[in-house]
Amino acid sequence: MKKGILIGIAGASGSGKTLVAHTIIERLGSDKVVLIQEDSYYKDLSHIPLDERGGRNFDHPDAFDHDLLADHLELLLQGKTIAHPIYDYKTHSRLKETRTVGPHIIIILEGILVLSEPRLRNLMDIRVFIDTALDICFIRRLQRDIEERGRTVESVITQYQSTVRPMYFQFVEPAKRHADIIIPRGGKNLVAIDILTTKIHSLLIQQEKLNREG
């Protein structure tokens, strides 16, 4: 029996997906919600020489282990725990350590391609797309990758032009048609987040009632 609720949040890199997710978590209570990030499920590249890893296309569906992600989501929705992978962005490899996650009633899944994958999409109770201007997304990505992931300005610009932007138009943006809710301006759109949070709260009450009866 399904014991959890899955909210999928997609959008361009830097669109504000994580900010929206954290805002929802703050309003609903962190004890009931867990955030799962698609980026944690990048495929391990430790078998490839380190100087070649950075040239891979990290915005293509093949870069992710979506089967493992879907398996883990199914377990969480059943009220079970998972061994959540930990990804090292600086070395493009998956650490041997994992972290135990679950059980939680509400699971928020965020990532650029979470609405593009049918198996993930079909598990979701609500599908959200964050629609933010690409120039804003690029500036945010530039700041994040330099500050948090040890990248140079040149490497971020090269990656954006060669893979990030083309993959957005090929895979990310077309998935907008699968969204139940489209949020312009990302985390700054408090009205849309209020509406989304109200809907999630309604689903939470229903799910808690079913869990008690079950």
C-alpha cells in the first residue's frame, strides 16, 4: 500500500527548484518531508580518468541512474528507508558512504529531468515545473558552481554553451507539458508556492487518514 506522497519539481539548472522545495519544507514541517535531489543519482565516473570526467554531458538523461532513483522512490512511498547515495561534484564520483533516508509521508523530488522520465513521472502525485528566464538561471548557476563545486568561470561558460543550454531545449523544457503546476520566477513567486503548499497539505491530511485506517 502506498503510504507517501511524491511531489516532483523540475526546471532548468538555476531556476529555483531547491528554493521552492525548501520553502515548502519550512511551511509543512521538516519532520514530515524529505528532499531527494536528482543530482545525487548521477552515475559514478570513478572508472574514468579524472581529467576526462568534466567533459561528460551531465544534462543528458543517460548521465543519471534513474532506475535506482525510481527504485528508491518506490521504497520511500511504501514507508521504507533507503541507502541514499552521496555524490562528489568535484571528482564526479559517488562516495562509498550512503545516508539512511526515510520514512517520510511527503517526498519532494527535484531535478532538471524528473518530469522527462516516465517511470519517475508516473509515481508523482503533483508535477511542478519552475519556469525562470534562462539568463537568470545562468547567473545563478555560475555563482553556485564557482562557490560550491570548485569550477572556473571559463569551465562553467563552456559547459553551459556546449551541453546545459542545448539539453534544456531538447529534454527539460519539453517536459513542461507534463506539469500540473507551472511556477514562473521560481522561489520568489510566493503566491504560487502558497497555492502548492495548500494542495500538498490537503493531500497530507488524506494520506495520514489512510495510513491510520490501513
